[in-house]
Amino acid sequence: MYGITGYSNGYHQNQQQHSSEEKRGGGRRRRGGRRSRHRPGFRVSDHHHHHYNNDDDDDKQEQKAPPPCTDFDMAYFHSYAHVGIHEEMIKDRVRTDIYRAAIMQHQSFIEGKVVMDVGCGTGILSIFCAQAGAKRVYAVDASDIALQANEVVKANNLAEKIIVLHGRVEDVEIDEEVDVIISEWMGYMLLYESMLGSVITARDRWLKHGGLILPSNATLYMAPITHPDRYNDSIEFWRNVYGIDMSAMLQLAKQCAFEEPCVETITGENVLTWPHVVKHVDCYTIQHDELESVSTRYKFQSMMRAPLHGFAFWFDVEFSGPTNSPTNNHIPSLLTGASNNNHIDGIQKKKRANPNEALVLSTAPEDPPTHWQQTLIYFYDPIEVEQDQIIEGSLTLSQSKENRRFMNIHLEYSSGGRSYVKESVMR
Ligand SMILES: C[S@@+](CC[C@H](N)C(=O)[O-])C[C@H]1O[C@@H](n2cnc3c(N)ncnc32)[C@H](O)[C@@H]1O
């Protein structure tokens, strides 16, 4: 039997009841738009708790019970039922082309094999895998977008190969192990949205020993930035409005513009020095508890004199096979000046030549823009830094206790003899 409620017609719906009571939830209009702008709250359907069957003898099934599906999770899945979010992702050609190229690059792993697409959305990656010759693809999504995925699969005569499972990866059941897991799980600042945990769950339940995970690893970076245009546009603007001194608005403007992280596109020119690796994730080995809280200490040396306005965050993911997994041999993406320790890597380096020739999906400021853009944490007031001035401190990203899909950000920074702390929440 496949799915939770049975196997019929290739499509398996995990019954979800919707109540009329709706409230603000924890999902979001996840992609696109500035974080600092107003966005509508997500509306939550009646929560629905799924029950995991622990009776299965299979070792892989002997996992601890999955987290319950909360109202926040339901709101999150509901947000993915909207066409707009899928349109935006699919139209992001950088993203979608690299996924397709990675699938084709690993065709020899996929041909004749069983694949699971964790969070299939419209089913696009599942279909790429079927086109690459997969014997069977389990396309799993808890959002109602799974209904459309099933129609898309049927319309492309792939219902024999692609089994759409409408339910949480944590709750669905399949009868076999899989050779390949594919998933597009990355949120803003890589870890926002906490979807990687569901990939870990799928890996631990079903992936065969030696199986393939695409993408195979991911890296989150941070770097200090200068962005006078943005600061002037949102803050300095109030000093003279049609000849009127509106400086009384300054504090409110700073609070409103910079309290939360902003999702915006910057360029390499905004970046003051080489990035620092906040977290490297090996999808073959990462464990759930590593994602609850990520901490790092950083130390930068500004390459120029400029007002320091905050920090930018971006990530890249790499698509390599299990044997190439660079667990102990990580070369930070693209900007190889990146450093994962407390030392300054002041040596200017070229872009890397990837030894594994793995495809890399980069969301770095110097690379072609994606719908993830970059995530910016702005200071309320800029710090004037001189060339070679040190900027140092620490960062902790942790899943919110209230809603694990929210991210608490604790940032400490000091430069020029003064120290600061900024707390923010990405919600
Ligand atoms: C970023 S979208 C990717 C959609 C599609 N794979 C693509 O590349 O266009 C992530 C999808 O994963 C689904 N998802 C997230 N967590 C899930 C979980 N635990 N179980 C099932 N689906 C999940 C969401 O509903 C959403 O449709």
C-alpha cells in the first residue's frame, strides 16, 4: 500500500479537513518581495495531526515519531497551494535549469531507479526525473498543490511512473527503499522554513545505502555590506520632505525598515570583503539537532573605507554524488576567499575550479539573481569603517520555539571599539 489512505489511481490524498476558523500562521508568501514590506498573513485551516505507524519491522522505519503537524505547518502548506509561489520558482531559470541539469548529469544514477521528490509542488522535478529514466518517482507534497501535480502527471502520461502522495513526508508510507532523493528545500538564509528536516526524515526512512541526494550539500555565507542608496532611500529621505524637516520620523523609519531581515538584491559592489561560512550542510550526514541552532564567530577586515550598513547572507548548493560528498573537504562556493574560522583570509583568490565538476546553484550577489535574492540584516545606524578595519562578532540562528519555521537571529558585532547586539526574527 502506498500513501496514508490507500493506493488508487496513482494519486493518494491524505484527507485534510478545513475549518472555517482561520488565523495567522507561520508559513509565508515565502519567496519574493521585501521582508520589510507588509505581507498578508497566512490563513490556517483546521490543524490535522497525522499518526505515524511505528509497527513496521524495517530498521529504517524505526525512527522516532515525527513532529505533529501544527497549525503553523498547516498554514505553511496552505501558502504553497497558491499558484503564484510555484510560478515564481519555476520562472526562476537559474534554479530550475540547474536542477534539471543536475538530474541529467546524474542520469546514470537515476535510470531504472526509484526516486523520491520531497515537496514536489507542481511535480516539475519529478517529471525531470521521469524524463531521465527513473523507474518510479514518489512525488510527495502536503500542500493541496499535490492535486495539481497529479493532474500534470496524468496529462503528461506519466501516471505509471510518478506516484503523487498528498501528505507530509513525515506521515506518508511507501513499501520500498529509494535510490535517489531530490528536493528543493532551501529557504531564505538557507535554513528559514526548516524544510531540510523533512529531507533528513525521508533520507533516514527510505534512502538506500549509497543512494543519491540532490542537492548533496549546501553552504550559508555572510559578509558585511555597504548600501548607501538603500539607507538614504528609507531613512535620510525623512530629513527633507518637500522642504519640510521630518526628522521626527527617523526612529520610526529605522524601526520599520530594519527591524526584520530584508530580502533584496544587492551586487558584489555592496560587499565589503570576502564572506564567512556560517554553516556547511552535508545532506548525507546532517542530523535534525544540528538545525535547531547554528552558531558561528566571524571576523572580517574591510577592504575599503565605507559606511557599514549591515550584513548580507546568501547560500549555494552543490549537486554531487555520495562518493564526491565533500564532507571533510569543503571548498566554499564561488568566492573562495570565504573563511570558516576566526581568521581573516586576506588573500584575494579567484573563483574556484570545482574539482568534482559538481553543478552549483549560487545565490551570491555576484552571480545571476535568483528569486531568493540575498537576505540583509541592516543596522539601525551605519558604522563608518576605514580600510582594513576589523568587524567581528558572533551569530546564532535558531528555530523559534513558537514556530520552528520562524528563525530567531541573534547578531553581535563590534567595530572601531564599540559593540552592538541585534535580535531579529524572520517570520
Ligand atoms: C520550495 S517548494 C518546491 C516545489 C517543487 N519541488 C519545485 O521545485 O518547484 C517546496 C514544496 O515542499 C512542500 N513541503 C514542504 N515540507 C513538506 C513536508 N514535510 N512534506 C511534504 N511536502 C512538503 C511544500 O508544500 C512545497 O510545495
